[in-house]
Amino acid sequence: MNIGLALGSGSSRGWSHIGIIKALSDIGIEPNIICGTSIGSLVGASYISNNLEKLEEWVRSLTKFKLARFFNITTSMNGFINTQKLQYFLNKYVADDELLIENFTKRYAAVATELETGRELWLTKGSLIKAVWSSISLPGMFPPIKNKDKWLVDGGLVNPVPVSVCRALGADIVIAVNLNGDIVRKRFRHPENTIKRNTGVVGKVTDFVREYTASVFTATNEDDQPPGLFDAIVGSINITQDRITRSRMAGEPPDIMLAPKLSHIGLLEFYRASEAISEGEKCVQRLIPEINYVLGMG
């Protein structure tokens, strides 16, 4: 029996995929078809390349300061993510550049969106890392990625939870992970108004980073303040993804749906990996009776 795992999009909440994969392994479930969208493609790629433990160790060590180093402190229109630092991270904790999707024993696909036409693309051959890059290129955060003469962006714009891809690759049973189920009920986080300004070169750089990442690091009860820039971009996209997910799930339901409770984690709070991973594990544990029933495991 072929078991497919559809790892959905959801920004920082995607670290819960690590906990889900570990918890499934603990009860004897090793999917042989892995399909991912956005952050799901990244974690899925790390899993099939046997780097998941290394990735987990690193994300658990991630702090606000380490996260800030991934943001460009320029006004570049190409996006706010420092792509050189991200490339280093991907090569060290996900996969090397030379690894090809078709050479793995597990079947893998990353979902991306063709920018010009809006078509959904399934990347099932070629460079694993390039497929991940294409799938995670969230507009406003990353520049589009050119892959086989097409400009590609985040796959969550068309297929946030790739159940259909798992089916197409031959999955008899699909376990889907939806990270967007409760995001629209999450209140925006706003920047503090009372932050003391720094002096000196280092201080001014700190202020600049804080202004562009305020929604990641701080919160306030000031309801009349607008959401931070990153929250506005990512929040809007994730609301759209939630609506798309609901629609596609109605026509393409998985056999098992895992929906970790992650509304308390901000969309860009990547430094809260331990919480996300723990909730991923708990999510599987809560559904063990249903999982066993569907898979005929007792």
C-alpha cells in the first residue's frame, strides 16, 4: 500500500511538519510518497534526503536574532529575505545542490505556481533544492525563481495542501497536513510604539531591522495601529490559501486530515519551532485511533 503525505503551506507553522513526520514514524508509518507546498516542500525535502534530524536541531536553536539575519536591511524590490544566507541554510540542512528528485527511493513533488499564467506546476524531476526554492518563493519575501524558462512563485497560491499531487503519484492513502485551518481567527500583531531609538551604526541597523520585522518580534494591545508590513503580506496570502484549501478539500478530501492547532504562532515566528514541533506530535497522537482504523492497523 502506497501512503502519501501531503505537507501544506503555512510559513513558520510548517515546523510542525517535523513533529508530524516523527510521530508517524513512532507508530510505524513511513510514507513513500511525499508532496509539499511552500514550507511543506522544504521539510519534505529534508526528510527524503535524511536531514530531518539536522533540520530539527537547527530550527530548535533559532532565535529572534538569528532570524533577523535572514532579512535584508535594504529597500531592494527583490524581496526581504537574504537569499545567500537562505541558500547556505538549505544546502546544510535540507539537501545539496546536486541531488536530483528522481534518484530518491521515496517519490517526491513540490508544488509551485507559474507567475505568468497562474498554472499549478508539480516539480517531480531535476534539482531537489531548485524545486524547494520554487515552491517557497512567497511574493514580497522572495524574488520569483526561474525554473525551465518559467518564472515560479509559492505553490500555496494554487494548491496549499497537495492532496491531488499525492493521488497522481500513486498514493492509495493520503495523510494531509493543513496548517491554515485556524489562521483567520488569529489577531494581527502590532509593533510597539514605545521602543527607545538606538544610536550609533549598529543601533541604527537594529532599528531598521526592527521596523521591517516588528510584526515578527513584538506585539501590543493598541488596536488602532495597522499590522506590520510582513504580517500584511503573509497574512493576506495565507487567508487566500485558507479559502483555496477549503474549496479543494471539498473536491479532493484526504483519507486522514491532520490540523495542528497553531493559531498562537505568528506566521513569521520561525523561532518558535519547539512549540510547533510539539503540537505536530500531539496532533498525530490525538488521531491515532482514526489513523489505525484507516490504515487497518488495529
